[in-house]
Amino acid sequence: MGVRAVYSLSEFQNILKEAGKRLVVVDFHAVWCGPCKMIAPVMEELSNEFTAAIFLKVDVDQVRDIAGTYQIRAMPTFVFISEQGEIDRMQGASPGGLRTKIQNWVNYLGTAEPAVKNPKAANAAEKSWLQQFVRYTDQVQLYEDEISQTLARSLIPLEDYLAKVTVDGKKSDFQLAKMLMNWFHDDFFSWTDTPICGSCNKQTSAGTRSNGLPTDEEAANGAGRVEVYRCLNCNKEVRFPRYNNPIKLLETRNGRCGEWANCFALFCRAVGLETRFVVDNADHVWVEIWARELRRWVHCDPCEDIIDVPLLYEKGWNKQLVYVLAFAKDHIMDVTWRYTFNRQVTSKKRNKCRPLVFINFLNKLNDRLQKSLPGDRKKVLHDRYISELIEFIWPWNNLRKNSTENQGRSSGSEKWKTERGEAGSLPPITIKPTKKEIESKVFEITYDASKDEYTRPKDPDYATKHWQSQVFEVENVFRKIEKDWKKAYLARNEGAEKGVLVWKVDLAGLKIKEISVKATSFKTGSGSILAVACCGMQCVRLPGDGTARIDNVEEAEYLELRVELSGGNWQHAQAFRTDLSESEPGLRIRVELA
């Protein structure tokens, strides 16, 4: 059936009138809402599954009268209607929750149609395509072998590295992975375009390559295929088995991206790093490690000796990534959205498998891998899964500036970071509620552009000077003081098309009662200001008065406020404008805890 876009209130009312007792599901969305984009393909699949219902979508910025009629404040919001009256609603991008509500209301209203073919079942073409990923669930288990890890550890100058990456008794997983990869790239592994002839030590030519069958010994070491070359110097046959067993790679120490990532993943596990083997459905593989101090997965490409540059392939190599899967010992994750920026282009290319079938495939593999896990580990994986989905909402989270250096600055003294050239000019700051604030059940932070300071009413000791001191991300922004008009505000740099400010508040492990955000702005001429607050699986665009609340979020990894200044001249869009003499905070973030 598909999801129908509605462009006017009269059109909307006519559809409801014609629908009668049938269930109408309305998706209120916005182009700036990350969760809306994530749930959109799910809505399309549900519309094909529940053909008895009518599915509509309304852009809240284009059809304000419909959004106003239903008092829509957070996106996405799904409103359920029957006989022209609202019967239920749901906020947030929860595929499972949305499906359950639709199923329940279709059954209750008695409009369900006869059972149809399971929409999650893969057809023959989809099964064939999905099967290629199954083998990686077995491959990553090889990294858990204690003998393999012990052998790998014996080859690493581990004590030296641990001493260098440990400050005040805390180990930096990011810095350990970085140092390990530098050593692996420079001193341990080597790249093979074509193999060296063992008889005359001459390089073979790619033009002599043919495919051969692995011997029993090669197959026992994981070689599923063998490249065979002919030495042009001595006419000897030179074999290049493509080994998949990381233990064998500790011996051969050469290969292409598959061998590099495979062997490096074993080293990562050997030093205690949680590790994923990442497969790009095109032709590349790499590794991710979990950095505890950053509380996120970090991209590591040992072939390039590059860490935490997820857009390297799309922006640097001009690769069109479509499906990128990460395999760990106890879970699988679709991480495509970490490595892509243009979501619309990527989504259109994901046509190898229907979304519901793909999700079902991943869920079944995860169920199998996690069947025997203890409850506490399952909770850790679930919390990380939610956190990762939230991370994927904003493609800007994938951008890095001087990325290899800028990451890892969340731990260690300034001296420690400066010695390594990693101090940077503006590290990303995640604001964390203090013990006092948590005990008071209120976290609040304000910023006054006149005084250029942040205050923390519930814990004044954490007040800071300068607007940059608490931002997570900033681009093309400066603080302006107008002495003649006696005003102060933040604006984008002159000549810049857009200025960006992002604040991030760590809410992990906290029970949330209510969130309120204030971000005042002033615009004139063709100036434009977009302020969006995201928490959990929903986003709210701040209205003209700059104040908004986020409801129905009991738990979330973080709250993110993003402000974009654009349009007209630089002074036509101003954030937090206030008087120099009688100032008041233009920014206030307040989280009441349960």
C-alpha cells in the first residue's frame, strides 16, 4: 500500500472521512529529525504488512495546521485514528513498539485481513545474499582462543604500551589501540600486492595470476582460495594462499586488507580490547574497538594506520558504502550509518534485501549468539545497542577534524596529551552531572553571553568561563560584543555559510523525569536558526520562543542540543543575544531526575 504524504488539512480530513472505521496511522516527521529518517523505511514495510490500515505522513514544517491540530511537539510522533477521532499516539522511533500498537489496534478494530505470507521471511535471492555474512560469526570466535591470544601477546611489547597509555591508574583503550596499530602497521605486518618468488626472491607479476585449489595443509589453516602466480624470472609457480586463520597469519605476517584486519583483530582481543570485525559489502574490511573512556565503538583500519575516521571511505576514497556489518563474539550490528553521511543516497541503494527481512536476519543471529549469555552481559549489549542507534541519528557525529589526533582527549593530563601531539585546540566536551546534582534530583546548566560563563545552580563549583568550555562540537562560531548597542551574542564567522554549536549531556544510568531546554535567538532579514534537542529516540525542534520540553523519556544515554546559524549576513542570525548591563542566560538545559 505504501505511506501517503499529505500536504493540506482539507486533504487530510477527506482521507479520515473516507477511512471510516479503518485504522489510520499518521507519522508526524521533520526533515531535520534523525529518528524520523531511521523509522521511515520501517513505516513503509509496515504499510505493506498491514494492508487493512491506512498510513500517512505529515511534515510538521510544511503542514503546520495539521501538526497544530494534534499539538505535535516531538518528532517522530505517531497518531492512531479511527472514525475521524484520535484513539492513541506514540512518541519516538521504536520499530517494535510501533508494530505492536498497529497490530493491537488492527485486531481490536476488527479490520484485520486474512493472514498473508510472513513479511520477515527471506525469498531465495535474499537468502543467497544474506548467507555470505554467516561465516563471520564463526570467524570472530577464533579470536577468543586462549592459546591464540597468548601467542599473540608474546609478540607485542605490551608492558611498554600499557605504561604509556595508563594515567592515574586508568588505561585508555583508545590510546592502546592506536599504539598497537602503529606497531602492527610499521613493524609487524606487510602488504602483498603480488607474492615474492621463494626461489629467486623476485616480485611476481599480476598478469600471471590464476586461481588454484588449496592443498590439505592450506585448507587446514583456513585458506578457502589460493592465488597462483608464475615467476617471470625463473618460471617457478608461486602460491599465495588467502589464509583466514589468524594464528597462521602470525606466522606469514603479510596479505591484503582481509589478512590485515583478521590478524589485527586477534591482537586487539589479546590485549583485552572488545573487538569487532567489520565487513563492507563492497570490498573492504577493518576493525572496531570499544573505548571505555569514550563509551563508543571506534573505527580502526590497520592497513592505513588510521583510527577513528569513519568517513574515510565515503569522503576520502569516494566509495559508495551500502551495507556495513560489525561482528563481535556475542553480537552483530548494522553499522552502515557510522560510515556514511548522505543517508538518503545510501538508503536508496539498500535494495539487496527488504528492511524487515534484514532486521529479522540480524535479530536471529544475535539471539543465537546471546542465547547462553548471563543477564548482566545482555543488559550491557542492549544499552550499547540503544546508545549506538542514537549515535547514528546525526550524520554529523561521523565527522572528524584532525581526527587521528583529536580523539582520545577525554582522559589523561594535558602534559600527557601534549607530549603525544594530541592536545588539540578544542576537545569535544560531554557534560556530566555531578554527585551533588544527582543527589538533588536536578541537573541544570546555563550560559550567559554577556558574562561569557556557564553556571551550574545545583553545584556552583562546576561553573566555567568562556562559551567554548562546554561545547561538544563547534564550527564557524564566535562571540560578538556590540559596545554601541550594548549587546552580546554568539554568531557565525563572517563569510561562513553556516555556524554550528552542539552541547551534549551524559545521562547514562539516570532515571529521567522531565527535560526542558531554552535556547533564545534573534534573527533578522533572511537569517535562519535551527535549534533541535534530541534525547532517547525522539527530537524536538525549539519553537520561536526558544523553549521546549521532552516528555516520555525515562532513560537515555545522552541529551544533545544542536543549534545551526545560517542565512543572510553573519549578524542576521544570533544565539543567546542579551544586554551587557542587564543580562540573563540565553541557554538553559534542565533535567529533573526521578
